[in-house]
Amino acid sequence: MPKKIAPSPAVLILAAGMGKRMRSPLPKVLHEIGGSPLLFHILRKVREVAPEALIAIVVGHGREQVEAAVRGAPEFASMKISFVFQEEQKGTGHAARCAIDSPWGKAVVEAKAPVLVLPGDLPLLTTELLSQMLAPLGRADTMRLLTCELADPTGYGRIVRRGNSGPVLRIVEQKDATEREKAIREVGASIYLFQAAFLRFALQRLNNKNAQGEYYLTDLVAAAAGSRKRIDVLRWRTAEDLRGVNDPWELAAAGRILNERCVRTLSLAGVKIIDPVTTWIDCSVRIEEGAVIYPGAILRGRTTIGKGVVIGPRVFLTDVLVGPGAQIKTGTVAEASEIGAQAQVGPYAHLRPESVVGERAKIGNFVELKKTRIGEQTSVAHLSYLGDAEVGKNVNIGCGFVTCNFDGRIIDGQRKHRTVIEDDVFMGSDCQTVAPIRIGRGAYVASGSTVTRDVEPDALAIARSRQENKPGLARRLRGR
């Protein structure tokens, strides 16, 4: 006989809670650590372990925001995700009931798929944990329960066993526990794997006779034990993997743990991070070996750092591509930009979105670029602003240069006007170009000029008043 193929697992993520303790209008599962919403961290781990899983996300408070966030993320486009609306938040058991009664739930029960239940606020879950939870249940098992022993179990449901180490009898929530039960240190982590048929059957028989008047998913443990169903228990040793987020302090604590994991992974891959405690790097950031990261750096989003790059203290990069051998000096801020190989940027430079710095170019202190492309080996040494500009190769931009790119007019559908500076131009200090304008190749622009007309290649442009000295006039003025 051909071997029977096990059905793809189903994953139920509970993400409908209001998260009142977050004190924020943003749904709790959309609060970010490591550059991504809490819910995204869970979905990524599920995708790694069970890419074919049938996923249901129970939404309630802020449902439109949660659904829009997930549907708008291209990385989840290939996943089989459904949304189930829990109109009233009556507890975790009620949320699971809403899911099982939905078309998703009916399909799962018909397919006899195992159902993994996850909270939407456990961003530190690991692939190893999920892999072990999704291991096939034994023939006699009706569910798998994840537990962990905590030094301080306050706030968690306690695992009540027959004797000290006998079979699990039930989970009792903190508010319903006796003083003796509160002393138990083994807790439930709100993660379960159920046989679909048992889950549907047991959810129909839940009641809300408890201190909070809610339907507890934890009561399914007692239901399984009371009907003499076998409960498989996975005791997890690493408590921080199960750290939940219920308020801003717990969000920050989880963020620090995640950051430490990301920084450690990069360090072991050959990135020299001078001070891991003060360095914050999103897990989506890619850094090649040989790079050096100084204290206080913050690297976010889709930032990619090449080999041998030096990131100075207090640098803040978001979605920035940095080529090999570049130096990003103290206090530089850049967003959605590109920095070429062996370029130097900073200190205290600002690259606004859509800026490109060519290879071996130099962007010095207190220079701001906005939607500007700088050519190879061009120098913008200090105290300048270039917006909506195209600057060629081997150009020298003197101190205090400004592109005047906005005058209220609309030209070719654009409100900001372009400045083009071709290769080998020498731009003197304290100059302005009034866009739209083009400075031809090899031209010189004298210091102090305000250039309002195109400059031909190899021409010298002087656009300033002629100096006139009045001998002795200063002495007479003082005498008055």
C-alpha cells in the first residue's frame, strides 16, 4: 500500500486583542521590534518551518490595519493566509471558536490537519521551537502542550499535575489560582498543537465560569485530561523564547533580546561590532564580513553593508546600500540611498531619499543631499545643500554651495527643478545655482556667484557685483 501523506499543518494565530496596556491606538501585534511588527516575526518563522501551512489570523481590534499590513507585505504573498474576524473579544477560547467555525476551520477539520495555535505577541519564537511543536502527534495523543519553568511565573497560567511530575491535569489562570497553585513555577506558554476534530469538539463545550467571564483556551487541557485523552508535553528550557509583549516595557525588553541575537549572528559571521550593547541592527540588515561598526550605530530596514565598510559612531542608516570599503563617519544620517565603494560620507552628513553617492566620492561634514546623484571622485566637502541635482565625475563643490531648486513654479509637471553639473566642473565657495540650470563640462564658477543661466563647457562664470574700495571712508564713518 502507498504510504499515507500527512496533511499540511494548520496554524491559528490569535491577534484580535486590544492590547490596552500598550496605551496606543495601534493594534498590539503591529508594534515593532527589530524593524518589523510583532506579527511579522511570527509569520516569518512559520514560513521557514511550514511554508505550506494553512494559516488563519484572528483579528478584532484594528482589523483593517492588521489585514492591510499583512496583505501589503510582499514577503507573505505566497503564504496561504486567511483572516477571521472576532467581533467581540471574549477570550482566547472564543477566538479559536470563531476560527474553527469559519470556512478556514471547516476546511482544516475536513482535512484532519493538526492545528498549531500561537499568540500574535510572541516575537522571539524560534524555528527550532516551532519544528518541535509541529512534529507529528502520537497515535494516542490528542494535543501537545508547551510549558516552561519560570523563576517568576506571575501573570502566567500554572500547570497543575497529578503529583509533582505526573500527567498534566489542567492549566489554571493567575486570577483563578489558589495560593498553592500560584507557587507553581511551571507555566503554559499559550502554544498548543491540537487534533482538529478534538479542537472543534472541545471548543463547543467551553464555558466562561471564571474570574474574567471569558472563554479560556487553557480549559481545553482539562477537557482532554478529563476525557482521558493523552496530552503530549513539550517542556521548553529557554524562557526568553516565550517572552510575550503586553506593555511598552515588555516591548522594549523583547526588542533588546532580538537585537542581541541579530548582533551576535553578525559578529560570528565576521562583522566587528565594537559595542554590541549600544549598537542596534534590524534582523533584515545584511552586513558582509570585515565591516566595522562603532558604538551607537543604528542600522534599519533593507540596509546592506559591503566588505570592509566602516560605520562610525552614532550613524543612522535606513534602507541604505553601502559599497565595499566605504567610510560612513560620525553622526551621518541616510535613508533610501546608495553609497558607492570607497566613498566617504560625513561626519554629520544627511542623505535624504533617492540620493546616490558614486565610488570614491566625498560627502563632507554638514552636507545635505536630497534626490541627488553624485558622480565618481566628486567632492562636496562641507556646508552645502544639493537637491534634485545630477553631479558628474571629478567635480569639486566648494564650501557653502546651494542648489536653489524651488520657486513655486511647475515645470514639466515638477515642482522641484533640476540642476545638472557635468564632469570636471570646479564650483567655487559660496555659490548658488538657480534651477533649472546646467553647468557644462569643465566649467569654472567663481566664488560668491549666483548663477541663473546655463554655463557653457569650459567657460568661466562670474555672477557677482564688482568690488569697489573707498579709501578713508571707514575712518570718516567712525568719526560720525
